[in-house]
Amino acid sequence: MLIKSASLIKENEVTPKKDYDKSRSIISASRRQFLAQGSALVLATSFSPNTLWAGNKIEHYKKSNSPIKNELTPYELVTSYNNFYEFGTGKGDPAAHAHRLKTRPWSVTVDGEVGKPGVYDLEDILKRQQLEERIYRLRCVEAWSMVVPWIGFSLAELIKQMEPTSKANYVEFTTLYDPEQMPGQKRRTLKWPYVEGLRMDEAMHPLTLMATGLYGEEMPNQNGAPLRLIVPWKYGFKSIKSIVKIRLVEHQPTTSWNESARHEYGFYANVNPHVSHPRWSQSRERVIGAPLFTPKRKTEMFNGYGEQVASLYKGMNLKRFF
């Protein structure tokens, strides 16, 4: 299934395509280390043809023909300007420290209100999925945004395979907890491990993606390897990274940022220019990679995906349920 972005960016707000093409040639030290360890051979022999990893490249996945392909954020910025507090609170900390994270082998625990609970190897999960490229805008609560060609599969398809029970109203996700690999967890920035959640209809929405890569390559550690969530109409902190547990539950789960600062970070976290963060406005956003002195762009309701997702919140007070 092809998903096109509903959020269109003005041409003068983005980095020229020639710069983005040049940036894709940059290979991070973490991926060089991955190749040096010989993991490519293991991966290539473990996946089915439609999810085959060839070295650090993803082959045979369905590519998007989105009209905003020429407006992508440069690869080097996508992989060096990140929020991933498990590796530090600075935007450059994840790229500097995430090489410590060992992403193979990787397993995901599935439990709660499901007919098929268990501990599943990520490679086995991927064998049953059809990878595709989706070009989505990622909007962060600090009022900046990126446009990224994510590669992954529909969360809805994975949930169906879990066989949810009639009591499964929410989906709870948990990040790996390992302070030796994730040094930011040694600090009390948040209550670890990181936990996020979605309402079931949000999780089953066609836009919701379980991402395993970007720019035709496997997911860099600093971007949430090997498995992360992408919910493009919500602020970036909802898109939990390095997932090790998926739990279907009856009641709304307690999430990390909502627990840490309830007055600042709501459970829903829908992009809404009319609801300001207590310490700054959300009405405008800075486009990462845009030319110097480019004015901030207006923030769009639901990050520009309102046509697809507004019906999920019909009748809700979005200032109360922020």
C-alpha cells in the first residue's frame, strides 16, 4: 500500500536535492563497524526475499512515489540531529554514543490481551512483513521538523498477527533498558525504561508504521535501531525507539513523558498549533536542513495529516486531550 504525505513543504524551505544526494554518500562509523563485524552475511541469509538486507542496504522493498521526494531532509542531518535520551540529552549525543548498542540479535516480547503471546525474534517478525518506503514529516515538540523516507511495515498487520482480544483497547511499547549500552539511562532524566502508548484505533491506522530503516538502509542506531514506531501526525516523542516489548492492554498505559511532566506532555501528543507547550509556542516550526535565514513554517494541524486522521478525534476536546 502506498501512503502519500499530506504535508507539502514550500520549495524555499528545504535543502536543494543536490545537497541531499551528496549527503547520502556519508557513511557513519557505526555502520562501518557493523559491516566489519560480518553481520551482513548473517542478515542476508536470515530474511525472506521481500525483506532482504544486503549489507547495510535494504533491497526489494516497495518504494514510495511521493511528490515530496525532492524535499527530504539531508541524510547527514537526519542521522546526526536526534532526540534519544537513552544516549544523552544533546542533539548530537545519540550519534556520538549509540555505537554501543548491539542490535543483532534482537527480540520483541508480545503479551497482554493477545492470543499469541511470546518472545519473537525480530528477523522472524520481518519475514512475515512486506517492507515499504513512506515519506513522512516528523514534527518534534521543540518546534522543529524533518521529512524522512522511512522504511518499515504496517503496525496494523503486526497487531492482527498477535490476535488481539476484545479487551485490547491500547497498545503499550517499551524501549530496551540497558544502561551499559545506553549510558543516558544512568541519569534520572526520565523513569526508565521508556514507555509509550497508542489507542487501538491509532495503532491500527494505515499511517502508523513500524520502521526498520531510512534512505534505503537499515535504521542507524541513533535513529532507533533496529525497530521504532512512526506516528506522523503526533509529536516525535510518541515515536518510541529500540522497541523490545509490545503489550496490548485494556486501560490507557502510563507513558514516560506524560508521567514525568503531565502538564507539558499529554498522552495523545497530536500536533496542534493551537495548543502551546507551557514554555514555547507550537504555531510555527523550524525546518531542519532549510537554507540559513529561512523563516519558520506554519505548523499544520495533525502535522498536515488531518484529512486522514481527524476523524479519530471527532467530538474530543483537543485542548484538554492534548
